[in-house]
Amino acid sequence: MRALDLPDENRPTADPYGYLRSLPNVSTSLDIARHRPALAFLNSITPTNATCEDIHPLFQQAQWVNLSCENYLRLLPALKVATQLTRQASSLSFHNHVLHGELKYLKEKRTYYLAPSAYEATKTAHLMTTETLNTTLPRYLRLQFDELDEDGFQFDAMTYFGTGASVSEIIYCPRIQLHTHHLYALRHVVDHGSRYDQEAIFLRIAIALCHELAHAVWHHRSSIENPPS
Ligand SMILES: [Zn+2]
């Protein structure tokens, strides 16, 4: 995902929140919640009712690299939204398909796609998907905030796949990076923003995390099929 293109003078510098003034009205993101009843639960998630225990193992504090306790607490409502999105039946069946769909080649478009497989409808496949999301992936996946400005591009978030060595094997260690502008925005709206501003940034961070998670899940599958050497 690309971040908004901001003129240089509005990029975070001495006044880290200055660029927020140039953002379009963030409350417009709330139209999503208003118009889609399935997302209406987001309205009940506020900083006051998010607790550490409710966070999905993928997003818990131990997963974050170099994140202060203070910033983790600010992030909690966004992580709670990401948790609820990840636990939706539709997300689970999406990840189940990513992990167990059948890879087929589409000649006309010269590209691969994932066709539904008989296996993905089974109970075993669903159990494996839950196990992957709740246990296996949290062991390797790490999350961090980073400056993601490269060659004139600003990416909102990305995932990279380094390798690490465990006791007996070389393993992939995916890392989800979120642009630090999310952290600036979060600090600003938690201290100065309206509830609508806060919900918009929480939703934006949650969506970025869930988007990147899909890359990590797909990569998890390909790393099993083609282990690093
Ligand atoms: Zn992507």
C-alpha cells in the first residue's frame, strides 16, 4: 500500500504532526463503518475497552520489535480491531484458502491462481489454519515501525522475508513493517483528536496489518513447499 503523497514541506520533521494538517478529513473513513453493518462493531472499540488479553497472538507485545510499552498501549485499540478482523469467519476462510487452495496455471493470462481444493473444505484443513495463525506464525513473525521511504516512494506498510537459523534448520522469519507515520498520527490523535479521528487511524493501522498478514500467510505456505536452503 502506498502512503499519501505529501509535499516535502509537510513531511514529519521538527513538527512531527505538522503534516497531519494536510491530510484529507480522516473522519471520511468512518463511512465504511456507517455503510457496512458487518463493520459496525468497530464503533464499540475505544481505547478504554481494549485490554492486552484480547489481542491475537500475532499482534501481542512480544511480537513487536523496539516498541515502547507506552506506544504499545496507544496501539492497543488498533490491535483489537486487527484481532477482530483476523478472527472473522470470512478472514479465517480466506487464510484457509491461501494455505490450502490448489495452485493452477491460467494460460490465457500467463499467471497462477488459487482454485478451491477439496482439502480446504475439510475439518483438518481448518484446524491447521487456526494452528498456523495462533501458534506457528507467531513464533517467527515480528512486527515493527520503520521509515519506509525509498527512492521517492512512500509505502504504508510492507513485509519482508529474512532467514534465521533455529537449532536444526534455516527458517524464514517474516517481518511486517508499518510506516512510522502511523505512530506519529496515533500519538497525535490519542492526545488531541476526536473519537472519530482515533477510530479512523485505528482502522487504518488494523487494515494495514491484516493486509500484510495475508502476505506472511502466503509466504508461510511457500516456505513449507520450498524450504530455504
Ligand atoms: Zn501488499
